[in-house]
Amino acid sequence: MQGLDRLEPVSPGRAASRRLTIPRLVRRAGMPGILFVAPAFLVNVAFFLIPLVSVVWISLHEWPVLGARPFVGLRNYVALASSSEFWQALWFTTKYTLLVTPAIFFPAIALALLVNERIRGVAVFRAIYFTPYVIAFVTASLIWKWLYNDIFGLINYVLVSLGMVDAPILWLGTPALALFSIIASVVWKTAGLNMVLLLGALQAIPSDLYEAAAIDGAGAWQRFVRITLPLLRPTFAIVLTVSVIGSFLAFDQFQIMTGGGPGHATTTIVMLIRKTSFDFFEMGSGAAMSIVLLAILVVLSGIQIRILRQVNEF
């Protein structure tokens, strides 16, 4: 009570003065946060927002390298609707995505379960499985192109030497074989990354859950179905969505290994955008394709967010 006696009454003027200084204090307190965020914000503006606005603007014009660039509105987008080459590339990219995504996912989860066991030397196997991901896609594609070569490729040499085939196989010379050959190389290249992501999620599951389930009489399969799979759902959603988006953006492996051939059978949407923009110099059409591809990726990202939200609510 003695301390309360020493308190001086606050005049209305001083109270108003304190209320006026609160916004200033808030601004000063928020300045460090603004300074920390500013570099990332500027990078996003410079390398995402400005290029995005520029691409949208170009897609609304007829944009040759030289000469006049008249405004054409949505004509480039309307032209895509009747372009068989565009729909063929989009369909092939979708088909490739539907095939390569499970082909990467299931080996990755199998490898993650294997290297999650506590056995001697397991770290060596983790490094071996992850090493292909460290190799650049261009380098990996060149390696596999050599392996698939029909004249001096290692795969054909082994098959012919063992008498399994009578003549070298044109792995990259037919549409069906070319697609599955590239899928095999992509699985070898990227399964290690998904393995690491899934392995981290597996190791985050408390061991007490498995011990309690074992005490209750649950077998290995029941523990996997009732504990492991439900707790891995958020990671499954991330891995699958990243794989789908990466597959829609496929370019290096097809450009190097097949060049979009034979014919146009293995031309992806990104390859068509590059060819339209920089071979035929039809920048407006190429920009319109880029915006359509961006819209597809936005939808896929929205599906990812929705799946993650439902999993978290579950």
C-alpha cells in the first residue's frame, strides 16, 4: 500500500501523449523484422513478380524479336486451344507425370523403410542411394544416354553378350521405349531425395507408439498400416506434389536424351515453350503457354495445400 501512495496521478495531457507514442513504438519495434524480410522480398520482386508481369504482358502481344509488337489481347491463348502440337505436348507431359510419380514414390518409400533399420553400415547405403541426386540432371542424362546407346552403350553390350537379345535395342529410338527408358533414369536420379524426406518423417515417429502397439499384440504389418502410414500422410502429400510439379517442368532429360523425338513423341510442354519462343521467335505464343503452365502448377499447389490442411485436421 505504501508503494501505491507514491504513485502520482497521470494528467490527461500526459496520457494522450503516451497514446500518441504507441504507433511510433510499434513502428520502431517492427523495423528489425522489416529489415530481415526486405532482402527476400526484393529477390521475389526482382526474379518472380516483375518477370511474371512481363510474361503476362508479352502474352497479350504479338512479340517478334524485331519490329512492331501490336496488342492482340487473348488471341495467343485462343490459338493454343486449336494447336494440336500444344495439346500433344501437354498430354505427353501429363502422361509422363502420371507414370513417373508412382515410379519414384514406391521405390523411395521402400528404400526409406530399408535404411530406417538399425543395422551396421546402414549409413553407407543411405549415402549410396542418395548420391545420384547430387549429380546434375544434365550429367545424369548424358550418362544414361551413353548407357542406352545402340552401338557402344553398356546396356546393349551386356544384353548381347549374355545372349538375351540378338541385336542392340533402340532404347531411345521408339516412343514407348524412349518414355520408359527416361522414366528409369529419372527414378534412379530422384528416388534418393524422396527417400531422405520419407526417412526423416519415419525417424520423427515416436518409438513408444510401436512399443505400445507390439504390447497390444499388433504385428509388423498392422503397425505399418495403423501407425506408419497415417503419420506419414503429410510427408506423402509433400513428396507427391513436389514430384508432380517437377515432372510437369521436365526438360533436361528429354532435351538431352531424345531431343523431343522420335518425331515429336517425347516433346514436353517446357520443350515446346522453349522451341516456340527461341527457335521460332514467337514470344507471344511462348509466353501464353508459360502462363497456362503456371495456372496448372497453381492448381496443383492448391491441391497440395488442401491435402495438407485435411491431413492436419484429421
